[in-house]
Amino acid sequence: ELFDAGGLYILPGAIDDHVHFRDPGYPHKEDWESGTAAAAFGGVTCVFDMPNTIPPTANGEILAAKHAIAASKAHVDYGLYGLLGDNTIATVPELIDGGIIGFKLYMGNTFGKIPSPDTGATLECFEVAAATGKRVSLHAENNEIMERRQKRLMAAGKKDQWAHLAARPNVVAVEAVSRAAILAEWTGARIHVLHISTAEELRPLREAKARGVDITGETCPHYFLLSTDDYARVPGIIAVNPPVRERQNQQPIFDALVDGTIDVIATDHAPHAYEEKTRNDIWTVDCGFPGVETQMSLMLTQVNAGRMTISDYVRMSAYNPARIWGLFPRKGALLPGSDADIAIVDLDRDHIIRDAETQSRSKVSPWDGYKVKGLPIHTLVRGRFVMKDRKLVPATKGWGRSVHTIQAMPAPVVRNTEHSMQAITQGAA
Ligand code: DOR
Ligand code: ZN
Ligand code: ZN
């Protein structure tokens, strides 16, 4: 069979280390089939699924069930996060045995209402994680600040779209990143700060990296392409945790992504139903929106605008995620995508994002009507077309595999906590 990629660019498939595919638990929002179809259309060949499903991915049995679902439905490769918190310290060995890509710890409360561990418990979680060598992805928001603010705003009857922002001022994220960096330094835990939303988080991130903390960062297109200027246009729809911020945060975040301070571009793909996004009450609207399908086009648009190079893009979308999560397919293969995980893109294609035309079951995002230049035309996972000529290849349902099996296990760096580590592992045994 002849295949013509003339005029197109061949890139490593993107690795999106932050998606919520809702399966099991919320099939009306998304499932492994619709979510990975969206990924295939977005040039994304590997996704890491978050644990805030029903039930949360908190022990070996639940993890095994999610593995079975994903294996039967996925069009692209995947990793599964295990939940790390107060109640899962004891189940960490089962999660490791069951095959996770890493841990997710919710420092702040968000969709799914996973309880956030206090600082003492977070320190213990980091100690336990450090001993496994697995990285911990963090929803870094300070829960105490948010809860007090929200209570005060609700008592004052503030229900407008800005109340959501007022309850989550920038310090909510900055404090959590700073504290997490200290706790990681103290324990040797490897941490990954998800969805960096403020310019001010860059300082603790830079400083921790300079001190040798094993800390990496991620941001998403909405934190540097959207701002509070967009709230009046798409109120409710744009609600996300952490929130889209004031415009002055955009350029510093974008610059940090290009200079490598922020390692990874991901999406926090967080699908919800239309009714759940358009409730006329900022406190009960579901937070988040889909993104796995549009990230590559939004970023190639930045390449076309001369804001970064294609190599910059490949570094943040594929090389860095492969590096920090240990996903190079074999020793010495330091090219992401070299096992034929490929996105073939038309850099010249003008396209308008239409939520109604996307693969995600969630047909509601702030990107509806957004003009992009650059579109994935074909996507291959381990050599097989999963999306060809902008059409899904239905026969590849179930082709996706968990990538934890190829994950390299780096040696943990443990400082200062040998004694408490021993106490905890003996206690758990
Ligand atoms: O807005 C958000 N939505 N932030 C999160 O951290 C979770 C996500 C979701 O699962 O919907
Ligand atoms: Zn989050
Ligand atoms: Zn998320």
C-alpha cells in the first residue's frame, strides 16, 4: 500500500502526561474509547490517566480493573497514575506491583473531591514515593487558603464568575509549589508540578532546580493563550482548577516553556457535559475542559507565528516527557517516537476548532471557534495508523498498551529521612 507524506512534517507523537479519561465512573463525560480517539486526532500517541475516577485509582484491585478497561478500548498507548494520599500509603506496594506510571497527589481539592493530605501526611507520602523511585505529579494548590476564601465569598453571596478567581489567588499555587519543593528536597522524592498557571510559580521551580531537587514542571495551552480577558466570553466553560489568570502571566509562562524551565506541555484534558459546564453558579460548575485533541494544533500555531521552533515543540511535547518518565523504548534510543509513535502534520493547514466536531464526548471548551494553523493528518502508534487522513481507524480499538512495562526505574536519591523511612516501611510490613 502506497503512502504519501509529501509536504507534511513527521514528528514524534506527543506524550500528554495529564488527561482525565473518566473511565470507570463518568461515561457521559468520556471513556477510554472516546478519550483515546481524541488523542489520536490530536497527534498524541501516549496519555497518562489521572486517578480521580470512580472509584479513585487507590489500590491494586481498582488499578487492575482500570488496566483491563484501558487495554480493551484504547487506540493509543497510556500510563495510569496511582493515587497518593493519607489512605494510600499502605497500598503503595500494590500500586507498584500493579503497574503505574507514577503517583498523583492532590495538595488541593478539585473535581472528584479527593481529600488532600496535610503537610505531615504529604511529607510521609513523599518519603514512601521516594523509596519507589516513581515521580509524583502534583496538583499544587493550598487547600487551607482556598477553603477560607471560598467560605468568606459564599457568606458574602458572591456568585459571579470572578468569585472563582478570588477564591484561588495566585498565592494558592505559589505556596504549594514552594512547599512541595522543600518537602521533595528533604525526602529525595521526584516531583512534577502540574498545570503551572502563574508567573510567580517559576521562581520556586527555578530555585529548586538550581538546588538539585528532582523537580519538573508542566503547563497547558490555556495558561498562556487565554487570560481573564476571556471570562466574559465563555463564563463557566473556562472555569478550571487552577484558574486561567490575568494576562500578565501569559508571556512569562510561555518563555519558561521555551527556555526549558517548564519541561512539559500537556493538557489537563478534563471533559465534562454541556449542562455541567453551563450551570449558572460558579460554585457548582464542573471545572476543566477537553484539550488532548487541540494541544498540537494550538502549539504548531505558535511555531507558525515564529514564537518557537518545531524542535522546541518536540522537546516539550515528546522528548522531555519521555525523559522524565523514563519512556525511551530501548537503551540508547534517545529519540522519542523512535518505536514509530508518530504524528504526521500539515503545518500549513488553516483550521477552526469546532467543539461539535471533536472526538471527545465533551463538546464544550473555550477553544470553540479558535483559529489554528497546523493540523495532525495521520497518527501512528507503534507503526500502526490509528488516525489516517483525519479519520479514526476503528480496528485499532484495543491496540493501546500500558507503557509502565518499558519505564526505566531510576535510583532514588534519599536525604535526611533514612530513619523515618525505615519506621514507615517497617510499620507497613
Ligand atoms: O479543572 C480541573 N479539572 N482541575 C483538576 O485538577 C481536575 C480536573 C477534572 O478532573 O475535572
Ligand atoms: Zn489538577
Ligand atoms: Zn488534571
